[in-house]
Amino acid sequence: NGIKAYNTEGGIITANTVSSPDTIAINAYSARALQITDNTISNSQIGIEMWNPDGNKQCSGDGSFVVSGNNVGSMGGAGMKILIADGVCFSDNLLKSFFSLTSNSKDVIIKNNQIIGSGHGFDIGSSSVLSMTGNISHFNLYNGFRFTDSNVITMTGNIAKNNSMNGFTFNENSYAS
């Protein structure tokens, strides 16, 4: 594995190049108010994996948990895999592997990210997203944006183009405002 942050509060993981770490390039488990920014990741099964990250629903300032400006190449699995997140901000990331948010995550902000040439683009399951704005998902094998048993409080300015199946798909238990 590459970089690990377990049970930390505060801290910065920035401007690293992580290549061929085997399973996971950057792990953050039960971390609070962490900044994961401007990293370049390649040749891994998962780019960035987070279990139970906790932030303050903001994209800057004290108490914020921010994942921003990362360049994640084609992974064997997810570019970013997030479970049980609370108040985390994802912004301005470039991924060539899918973004997975699951397991009762809540109050998450997803803005200005781009996913190119993955299986799915954004895959949101069993979660509540506070806002999803200005994201682009294109040239993916399946769906650009897929929502399963999830809701998005504010969803504006997202673009899905040239995805093989659907641009946006919501199952019967999902909705966006």
C-alpha cells in the first residue's frame, strides 16, 4: 500500500506521486478534517479509499475534510471509493476510474470533478449528497451518473456525454432537486 492515515485529526497529504502501490494508493480510515490534495496516482487497484471520513460540510477552513486537485489514472477498481462519509468535500479531481460513494454517506459535496473513460462515472449508492455541481462524466462504458437508493439535495450544472448507456440514471428510490 501507499500512504495511510488511520484515526487522524487534521493533517495534509499533498503533492505526492504514488505509483504501483499494489492495492490502495491512499487510505484514510476514521480520519477527521484531513486534506488530500494535488496527488498523482497510477497503477493501483484503488486510488483513494476512505472509510468513515468526517468533515464539516465545507470545502475549506477549520474542520473541513477536502479531497481536491488529485489526478487518478486508470485503476483496476475505483479511482475513489468512499464509505460512511460525513460532510466531506470532493472538488476539482480528475479520474480515469469511477467514483464510488456508498454505505449511508451523508452531507457530501461533489463539485467540479471530471471522470473520463471508466466503467461507470459517478456511482452513488445508499447516500445523501448535499450538493453535486459542475461535474463532468464522459466516454464511460456504462453510466455517467448512477444513483441507487440515494438523494441529492442540490444538483446543478453536471454534464454527461458520450457514455455508452445513460448519462444520468436514478433507481425508484433515488431523487435529485
